Amino acid sequence: MRGEGNSLQADGERIPLISTRFLVVATLITMVLAAASIAISWFGQSYGERLSLAGHSESTDIVDITVGRDRLALPANTIRFEQQRQGGIAESVDLYLLWPEMTGYSSAERRRFDDLGLSQSLIFLQISQSTMSRDMSGRVEPIYRHLLEPQQAEGPAGLVFNRFKDRTGYEGESLLTATGPDGSIYAIRCLMPQAAETASSSDCQRDIHVGQDLTVLYRFSSRLLGDWQAIDAAVRTYMETRSGPAAVPSTLKNQSKASTDRSS
């Protein structure tokens, strides 16, 4: 009996209470749970920041975008849509700028971007390669003039209201015109609200030609029509300081040089 007891005691001493395999599994589980906790914390913080931005960006890093023959250098926080905040070649790019600051999004000015009641706070720009030889001012006499009612009315800041005829495709719109400081024609199309306080943030639109071959369609609230001269000048200056000729690919340069050599 004593021999059997000694044998059992010896066997018990040889069998550990917690196996090595259990320790390894427990350690791995602990590491996985710790990693998952860190990932959840990081994702929650990252997603929370993106959710609070609601598609906006506070980054002022410059994004280089080539549209047709023009290269644009635009702060990321002025680009309206997240998917367009990528450098490279694009068909168009959409911007939103505070008026009159002509700056992009920031958390300090978040309400002016998100509050629909502050319709006079923003100017929207859509930049694309030109598809028409004339901008809106250039289309007044050859096109719009034949589509307008003969009656005119006085508008703000020297503008003249011209209503479009029915069945012209511009029903409900007005064309507002004026003579610019340099003697050129200014023209803008608006969907005029019944009351000024019901104006939207983009019920007036105008397009201009800038750069090498760009059309800039810009929109703003009809409540800002009194600032039409300042807005037009600000948009032109903004584009002039942020655009330039696109780089010519080396293959095209070589082809041009070869053509010149042959002709000489």
C-alpha cells in the first residue's frame, strides 16, 4: 500500500496542474483580444473624426490636378467631394469657398458650410475643360437675346432683369446683365425666389473662361447679387493664382521636335 501511495504521489508530481499548451493558447487569446481592442479604439477614433467632418476636409495640403491643358494647385479643404481630393488627371473638379474670404473648410467655420440658413456664405465652383467657344457673357447677343421677353426691370447694383420666354428651356429663369467696369457685358442666370429669405445657396450661376482652356461655372445665392462685381473679380483672381499650363508629356515634346527637324 505504501508503495502504491508513493507511486501515485510521484505520478502526481510529474503531471503539471496547468499544461504548456493551455498557457500558449491563453497567451494567444490575450494577444488577439488586446490587438482587437486597439483596432476597435483606432477605428472608432478614425471613423468618429470622419463622421464629424461629414465628407469635409480641414487639410490645406495642395492637390495637383490636371484638367485638359491646365494644371490646378488646390488646397484639399477647398475641394468639395472627397473622391476628387486625389492628384492626377481629372475631367472636372468641384470647389466650395467661403464668401468673402475665398477660403476652404475649417472646423471653426463649420456652421457656415452646413447651415442651409446661411445661404449667402458660400460660392460653388465647377472647373472643367471648355466645350463652348463662348462663355455666358459671350452668348448674350448671339443666343440669349432672342430668347428673352422685351420687358426689362431694374435689379440690384446696376443689374438689369431680363425674363426668358416660355418654351425656351429656361422657364422660370431670369438673365441679369450689366456693363462691367472695362465695358464688357456681364451676364448671370438666376432662379429668383419669391422672397429674399427663401433664396437657396446656388440659385444664380455664371460661367467664364480662364486659363488655357478652362470653363469655370460658379454659383452663389441671389442674396449676393449686390456683390456681383466683387465676386466675379474674386473668382477670376482665385483661378489665376492657382492654375497654369499643364506639363507637355515628353513623348509629345519629342514628336514636336522630330517634326520641326524634318521640316527644316
